[in-house]
Amino acid sequence: MSDGAIARYYGRNVGMIAGLFAFLQVLVSVSSARANILLMHATQDVITNITNNIVQSPLNLLSDLAPTLIATYTSMVISGVIMLGFAFYAGRITAEEIGRHSGALAGFWVALVSGAIWLVASLLGAVILRADGTISGVLTSGANDRLIPQVVWLLIQELPLALLGLGFGALAGLIGAATAKITPRPRFAPGYTPFAPYPGIPARFQPYPAQGYQPPSMPVNPQVTPSMNPPANVPAYPPAPEFYQTNRDPGVQE
């Protein structure tokens, strides 16, 4: 698996967890709007009367809807901060796995996945439940003839925030990668391990061909005392290839 695939893997998984908090934000917005749908209808009627030159004041109704607006936009900010925290975490664990160079990519994917969940959930709430707690939702929620304006104005508010979150998510992932504690790891194991000579055994009795891989700090041919010399007819082990060569009599027919 490539480094980019690993960063996307962590970013998608962590982004789904961040998307749960984005879904909770939509739930707060829609539920608060549905709880005050009568006030929203009254506000819409007042706005319609004003456009028809009927003097009325919507200030009292808007003051009653202030808690809905505060709950909606405050939950947006909180869910955005939570998303940045998850992007930071994704960048950090990605850096610990493959290095700091892919932390921003992991944070970007966290923001992308959670932002997509947020947008889809918001559109479903607006289309199915016909309610959202934004400023545009106050003027369009619950009205059968205002569904398209409700969706359009909701996207106008949320799409820039989602795009802005991509940049901040990548930045948070980069910062998370910078704070990661990375332990160097060998990427490739050596092809062979040099053999050290067995102590107290003459060089000709060492395992063949281990003599070629002896550490330079130890002599290749240690000093052999007369008592350690083997008989002449005893070969080294394993025998060298010359041991198997025999002198053939040219006069002998095979």
C-alpha cells in the first residue's frame, strides 16, 4: 500500500467519526427549527405583509427565534472545531506510520468526508423535514412553495464553510504530523547475516564459506598450533570442491 493510500485510509476512517458530530449538528438545527415552526410561519407571514405594503414589525418574532439561530450556528462552530481535532489526530497517526509528509493529506480527507456527511444530512433535513435553523431557514422552513429557495440558500451558506474546512483540515493534519513522535524503522532487512568463526576451531574447519564473511576485527586465518593441526587425510568441513576431484588413469577405459 502506497503512502497516499495509507493517508487516505486513516483520513476516511477518522473522517467518518467526525461526520457523526456533523450529523449531530444537523440534528440540533433541524430539531430546533421544527420546535419553533409556528414562529417561523408567523415570521414569514409578517415578511410577506411587509412586501405588500402592510406595516408590521417582525422584531418580536425574531427575538423569540434567537435561541434557534444561536443553537444552530454555535453547533456549527463546535462541530467544525471537533473536525479540526480529528484532522490533527489523523495527521499524527499517519505520520507515526509512514512519516510526516502525508499528514496534510490525512487531515484533508477528514475534512472532506465529514463535510460531505454534513452537507448531505443538511439537504436531507431541509427536503424531508422541511426545516433548518439557519437565517434562510427562518424565512423558508415549512413553506411548500419555498423548497427550492430553502435548498439554494442553505447551500450558499454551507458550501463555502465546507470548502474552507478542507484547507483548515489539511493545516490541522500538517500540524498533527509535526507533533508526532517518529521512531526510525529499517525499511529493508539485510540479505544475509555474517557468520562469526567458532572459537577454538581452526580456520580450515570453519563452516564453508563463512570465512569470507568474518568481521574484519577477527583474523581470517587464526594462528594454528601444532597440536591443532589435523591429519593430512582429513578434509575441511564441508570439503572444498577440489576434494572431490580424483586423479584418473588415462589408460583405464570407462
